[in-house]
Amino acid sequence: MAEAVAISVKVNGRLQQGLVEPRLTLADFLREKALCTGVHLGCEHGVCGTCTILLDGQAVRSCLMFAVQANQAEVTTVEGLALNEDTLHPVQQAFSDCHGLQCGFCTPGFVISVAAFLEANPDPTDEEIRHGISGNLCRCTGYQGIVAATRQAAATMGGKSR
Amino acid sequence: MKPAAFEYHAPESVSDAVGLLAQYGDDAKPLAGGQSLVPMLSMRLTRFEHIVDLNQVQEMFGVSSTSSGNGANSANGINGAARIKADEVRIGAMTRQASVETNPTVAQKVPLLHLASPYIGHFQIRNRGTIGGSVAHADPASEYPAVMLALGGIAEVASPLGTRDIPAADFFQSTFTTALAGDDLLVALRFQPWAGPCSFAFAEIARRSGDFALAGAAVALGANEAGKINRAAVGMLGVGSTAVRASSVEAALSGLAVDEVDAAEVGRLAAQDMDPVGDVHASAEYRRSAGSTLVGRVLADALVQLTEELKDG
């Protein structure tokens, strides 16, 4: 039997420590130990994108790495994206304004992915947006609202930094 | 969707990693970016008693290069530069696909890797996935093996006996099967930059963005001052049990004037070099037909660029 390993991960600014089995994925750790249930699990093999989180600022699939590998790292989930509990991140606000969600299951992964995408591409074309969101699957919206939300978020976030 | 239990090892050096692989033999598996291995573990398509995580092995990350005359020029602070010969680019096996995609040395000296990278999965996958992981996994539909084979890249392999080089032509043996033995560790890949007038193009066909390709092609062309093709390298993916070279296409191009090539016709020759497998995504016949059409298109793209470059002189 594999031995449990002590890890310490900064999740949304708060230190989360625990003893984990090496086979525990980071996604399960975030959901079950850190209680960040905004990390959704759809396919659990890297296709659907709903478990996407920021690992040291980079968007990655949390189902495709083990919690032990995130030892000493900083993780941001959808719960930690906005400045505080009373506000929405511009990407979240845009999804709300533009009907970027229906059932909402895929939304946390989209919000994280779009936030990371806009960080790297602050002023994207529609084609770049469609390419940028291609790593997340949504079965409700037909993506039109998500593209519109990404466009709006780009405008508001660009407006802020200017 | 939970992997079988395993013991976790996180070595910090190549020698420690190789030591662990030697100690545990076939019960151990190196873990690079995990973008293929972790799903395979989760779906229990495979299981290992010991996982040797390479993510703490700093000496396996980064890109370095030498140009003849000005010595080692380390771009990302990589160790092991001693093995670089004059005019080589060395890419540590743990270099993330996202870093390969954006590294200026790679873009300038091994443009095919730069062009192929955006086709790998999605940006979230490339943030984690590594070049060495892709090459060692040897999926016949993946991008880097086809590029490596076309360019004749070198796999730098460490084992308890020392470090040795394996040329790409000997490296890929079958689907998911390479020349690496159980205690071998792929440490880096090395490429020789092309000199003189040359051009590079890459494209693939997939049903959805980021999916594994039904077929893909990587083309590198070189010409002499008279505008005659003196070098052609064509790699294909998704059309055989490994990445394959379109040797018929390469041979047909040799010595032709750049502005005289009928790219579509030459591309059709690629069908002879393929041995595609039909599956639920596409029949073998479709892959052969689409693949050779694609080779023609990518070749046409490379020819246009080469013509431009010859004009600019």
C-alpha cells in the first residue's frame, strides 16, 4: 500500500495542508479536502475542461495531475478569481450579462480558461476567442453567448488596465 | 476513474531518476507532463507500482543552443550543454509544449517545432505537457514525433551505463513503443538548424480543434542559389503505426526547380509511404486520401515561402 504524503498547497490564498494518497488527483483534492466544489469533474481525462484551474497562474486541467505534484504551489479556483465575495471577476460578470451559461456545469472551467486566455491575449479577434475557448466543452449554449461574454470581458478588462 | 495505488517518487536529478528506474524496472514509470499518462492511469488502461515524477528535475527543463564560432548560448539556463555540438539546439525533455511554442530560439532555429506546437491539444494541455513526454509516449497521431523524424532529431538518453544518442529514425519502433529500455530516461532532444534558403510548414486535419489528428504533415524544404530544391524533409502523423517519413515525396522533390513543382501531384505520392489504420474516426482509405492531399497543401505552402525567400535573397 502506497504511503500517504504530506502536502501544503496555497488554494485561493489560503494554505491547505493534508495527507494525501499519491493517486489522489488535484481535482479531487480541491473538491474534497479544500472544499472548492466549483472545480467540476466532467470527463476526468482532460477533454471537457470543466476542472480547469490556475496553477501558479497557468491554466491547467486539475484532473490530469496528482495533488502531490501541487505541493508548495499556488492554486486559484473559480472561488478565488474575484477580488472578494461581494464582487464578480469581469469574466464572471460578462458570462452573467451575455447569457454565457445555461445549466452552468461547464462554467467554472470556462471562466478560468477565459481569464487566463485574456491575460495572454488582451485584445483578441472573434476567431482567436473561438480558438481560445476550444479546450472547454459546453453542451447548452452553442457557444455564442460565451464568445460574446469573452468579447465583453476583454473590453472591460482592457478598459481597466488603460 | 481513479488510478490504482502507486508509490510516488520525486527525484531532483537525472541520475536519481535513472537510479529509481533501474531499481524498480518495469514496475516504474516516469511521469512528465501527465497529459497522456494520467488519463491512462485513471482509466486503468495501465498501472505501475512506482511513479517517478520528473517535474522536480530542473536540469531537464529549458532550451539552449550553439552557433558555430560563438560557443554555448544558454537561453533558459539549462545544464548538460556539454553534449551540444556546434550548431545544435538542445531542448530539455521536460520543457513544456507551451515553452517550445513561444521560445524564440526554437522559432528561429527549429521552426517546424514552433509551427507544430499550437496543434497539440489546447493551451491548458500545453501548459503542462512536455516535448519529451510526447516523444517518449510515441503516439502515431502526435505532432513532435513527426517533426523529429522529418528533421532527423537526436534523442539524448540517460541510463545507469551513461548517456547515449539515438537518432529519430531508430527511436520510433511502433505505436507507443520506442527504443527506450525500462531504465532509460529521455533527457533531451537535439536538432541541427537548417542553413541557406529554406522554408517550413505544418498542418493537420482533425474533426475538432485540439483532437488527435486524422492526418498531419510537416514539410521542410531547402534550395540552392539557383532555385533548385536540394533538401526536402516530409514527416506525417496519424497515417501509420508510428510517425512516418514521406520518402517518395522527398525523392521526387530532389533537384526540382522551386517554381516547377506541382505540389498536389507530388503530394499524392505520399500515399505510398503510409500504412493507415481505419478506426471509428476515419477509414484507412480516407486517411490515405486526406493525408496525401494534405501533404500536397503543406508542400504548396512551403514552396510559396521558399519562393519568397529566394526572391528576397
